[in-house]
Amino acid sequence: MDFLKRLEEHRSLEKELAWEGTFQEYLQIVKERPWICQLAHARIYNMIKDAGVEEIDGVKRYKFFSSELFGLDRTLEKLVEEYFHPAARRLDVRKRILLLMGPVSGGKSTLVAMLKRGLEKYSRTDRGALYGIKGCPMHEEPLHLIPRELRPEFEKEYGVYVEGELCPYCRMILETEYDGRIENVRVERIFLSEENRVGIGTFTPSDPKSQDIADLTGSVDFSTIAEYGSESDPRAYRFDGELNIANRGIMEFQEMLKCDEKFLWNLLSLSQEGNFKAGRFALIYADEMIVAHTNENEYKAFISNKKNEALHSRIIVMKIPYNLRVSDEVKIYEKLIRQSDLKDIHIAPHALRVAAIFSVLSRLKESKKQGMDIVKKMKLYDGEDVEGFKQKDVTELQNEAPEEGMSGVDPRYVINRLSSALIRTSTRCINALDVLRALKDGLDQHPSITREEKERLLNFISIARKEYDEMAKKEVQKAFVYSYEESARILFDNYLDNVEAYCNGTKLKDPITDEELDPDEKLMRSIEEQIGVSENAKKSFREEILIRLSSYARKGKKFDYTCHERLREAVEKKLFADLKDVVKITTSTKTPDAEQLKRINEVSNKLISEYGYCAVCANELLKYVGSLLNR
């Protein structure tokens, strides 16, 4: 019943949004809300901007794209700031075809689909509302009714820019039905819709011998020629080509460069002058953003063909590379899995991450910078600081390899292999090792991979396995340390006492003998070395800890090892190093005693309750880490 109620509410909303009136009434709306007359590029730009913008590390992040596209923030910022923004301000950029170029499965089609779906929703909002002449097959802007001679006067009074001319059909009905009285012409609110073919057009190339140019520009309706007497009568013509119906919105050319040349010539005048030729009519004005997509090889072939020179200058190429951030790659896989029917299968923590590591490594280029290897580069791109480099070095690395991300393993391959692993499993749970195995097996079935490329990818699988080994040990380390939390606190307090004595130049008292002792340098270094604090940096590190301790004391807060992220890591690593033998015995013994069994259950429960494991993958993890420690 609730759903039926929602249907009724939806119908009511449709009725509320609908509007119809005369051109005279429309002018009153224009006066109150002048933005309803904005051109297509301005509407698209405002749609993106109205969804919200935030700045992260100096890069603008547009929330409009954030639910579907991951790891492309810099690319999207460039797209919005270098194409949509100037085009919205009516600069010459809007007279260019936007060509998205990039590798397969890089997000080109998703980006265009988001713009289309976004426009459909936006046209139903107050900010995105638009109106058209009722009955016009191209649902054109009613302000085109204003005679050209009166437009400067109108623009001065209303503060609205008018561009374009009436289509042949509207020019005819103005004379025949309204006797030239433009104030009486009926106007209606229109809603952009790809399904209803209003403001959103899509053209897909097929066999050039059978595909007709009418698909783009409309065609003569031969059944009405006898009635109207001429092919040049607008009533005897179907203005239903993709270029006609995309007026006021967006026109997508799928795989544009696969099109036969005759289909591309229409784009020459449409992109530069904003009009195209159809039938036996004068040039027809159309206000639409033209977006196309292609891959790099086809683009290079297109550029090398001298016959295409006229189109070269009318195209703005925007490269859409693969994502190069591991954390964002995981989000891509999560999105694709959410769209599937595999919700009843548990995916262990880090399973998708190892697949993402493998993918991202295949897309990165080796750096010439000293001390920078491909794994460090991957971590740096993902927001981690690595030894000898900081986040400020990322821009320099990106400039060193401008073509980075234009090749490598595509997300579809990974999802295909994940699907294979998900379907095959009998345990209803897959872990990182299952994923790596599936990725490796898939390389044997890939016909287009050369032997050298296969060896390179196998090496990346090996690196991803090593990264997982560290993650697995760290996960078990954290869970075990939790079981020994009291030991961690004692170790931490002991460290703090020694740091305080070291910084203040005092001695410590032995709690049993009352004997005065020097600070325990060996203990302090054994903890600090766990996080790479060098001999030269130890003094400043200890002083920083003491300052933090004093700050907490002044505020009346208790300072424990969880308050300092690096110190927490150091204490946990030190404790784990001390406990390594206990962990080794506990995780790898085939017949655990009561104490070991209790410890395994505690650690397993911790993995399940806090780290996202299920009973199956928690048990597998403990076995695997046990085998790692026994090597």
C-alpha cells in the first residue's frame, strides 16, 4: 500500500510541475526567473555546480560525479573548468565537439550517462526548468519568436541573451495558426528525457551502407506529400533525427570516429555556427552540447587522415585515463559488485584491495627519480607518505609521466575474474588469495597478452601478494595485541617514564630496590625503530611526545598510546615482535591446548566483530599468518 501511495504522489508531482500558457505569460516567468533561458552548456555547467563542490588537497571535487566516478578528480576538474565553465559563459569553446578519449572501461560512457541522467532530473527542478514552443518537434526556446530587429531592445529590458532562429515548422505555424501574433503562441514546460526523445539524443554508428543520414537530420514523410504538395513543406518532413531532438540538451556520438565521413560533415556547421542542413530547408539552428567518445588508437588514425583536418580544429580532446588510486579502485569494484546479484557471498577484508593493487600497478609508469620504485609510487598516489617522499612530490611524478593511466589492466577484466571466483566458491566467502588466484588463472585465458606482458602482470600479482602478506600480519597483530591490551599499556607507560627522564635529564627509580637508574635507551629504541625513527631523529621525536603529554595534562585528559597514531603503531609492532613466538605457536598448532584455543577464539571474535571477517575467512587468515610466521 505504501508503494501505491508513492505512485499517487509521483503522479501529483508530475501534474504540479507541468505548465502551459501563452508566450505573453512566458515572458512574465522570464522576468521573474531569467535563468530558464540559459543555453545548453550553461544548464549543464550549473547542474554540475549546483550539486556541490569541495576542494581536497588543492583539487576541486564535484559531488555530481562522486557517486559513480572514482579517482578521476583531476580529470573532472579539468573537464569542468576548461570546457563547461567557459562554454557556459558563451566563449568559443562551446562551438567545439567534446571528445572523450581513453582506454576501454575507463569511465567515458559512465560520464556521458551521468550527464544525461543528471539533465533529466535537473530539468524537473526550479533551477533547471526550461520551456518550449508547444507542438515544436525540436521543443525550441520560445524567445526565438522575437523578431531579430527587436532583440537588442528585449535584451536590454529583460537582461536575457537570445540566440537562434525559429525552426521551419514553428515559422510555418506562427503564420498559419497564430497569424503572426507571437504573444498568443502556446508555450509549455518541457522535461528532458532520452526515452521520450526530448533534449537528449544518441547516435551509434552501424553499417555505413545501410545507415541513412536521416538518422541524424530527419526525413521526408512521403505519406503526406500528396496532402501538402511539396517536400519543402515543414508538415511533410519529420524533424525526428538525433540532431533535431537533442536541441536544448545533449547529443552523444557513441564511438564517433567509427562513423562514416558523411555523418561527420553535419557536425562541421553544427559545432561552429550552431546550425545544420536538413531536407529542402534553410539551415536549422540547434542549441546542444555534442559529446563523443573513442579510444586512443582510433583517435590517432583519425588525426593522421588529412581529409579530417576540418574537424580537427572543431574538437576538444579530453583524456579520460584509468584511476591510479588503490582506494578509489576498490570503490569501483564495490560499485560493480553492488549492481550484481552476489549479495549473499561474503568478500573478506583486503580481497578487493589486492585486486586494486594489481590493477593500479599495471597502469603506472616507472619513475626516473632516485629512490622511487613502482610500489612507493602507488602508495604515494594513494595518499600515503613513503620514505624519502611526501605528498608534495605527487605533482612532479604526474608531470614526469603525462600518459600514465592510458594503458594497463581495465576494471572489466578484474570484475570478470572476481565474478569467476565468486561463482566458483562453495564456502560463500572469498578472500584475497582466492582473488589473486583468479587473476592469475585469467592471464592464461587472455588471448591478446604477449609473453612479456604476461610476465610483467605475474610480477604485479606477486607484489600484490607481498602487500597482502603485510596486511594479513598487521590485521592479526592488531587482534592479538587487543588480547594483550594490558601488556600494551604497561609497555607504553614504561616508555613514557623513560622518555620523560631522558628529556628532563633525570633518573628513574627501580620500584623494588629504589635504586636510581639511567633511562633505558635499549627499550626506547626498540619501540622507536618499529616506525623508522632514526638515531638522529630520536631526540625530537621524544620531545614531541613529551609536549603532547603536557598538552593533554593541561586539559585534564589522560594520554595513552591510542592518542598518538605513530606511537600506537610502534607499541603494537614491538608487542607483536615480542609475542611472535606465541602467535606462531597459537596460529599454526594443529591440536591447541585450552589456553591456545581460548586465545584463538578471542582473536577470531575480534576479527569478526571489528574488522569485517566472517568465521570462515577469520579462520583462513589465522592459518595463513601462522604459515607465514613459520617460514
